[in-house]
Amino acid sequence: MTPLYVKSLDLPSKLDIVQIPDLFMPQAIYGDIHTVIQKAFIPGTSSKEILADLDTLYAR
């Protein structure tokens, strides 16, 4: 398991998690967001890479 994934397991005890419905996701990124999310759990993927990928998606 990646360190990011392990740390994410503790988040529910530290904050309230809000589900973001698909309605709040721009249609232009809907298909590609899953690729970014999957990449986030690949060992060696840094938080900087994840944020850069998300920024690229939302800049469309």
C-alpha cells in the first residue's frame, strides 16, 4: 500500500468527508477524472503529480 493510501484511511476520524456528486464535476473532465484517481494509488505517484493532473483537467 502506498503511503498516501495509508494516510487516507485515517481521514474519516479527522474530518467530515463530503461526497461530490457528478453534478459538480464539469462534463469535460468526467471520463478522465477516473484515470487521475487511479493514478493516485499507484506507488511512486506524488501528491504534486496528482494535483498537476487535476489542475490540467480543470483547466480545460
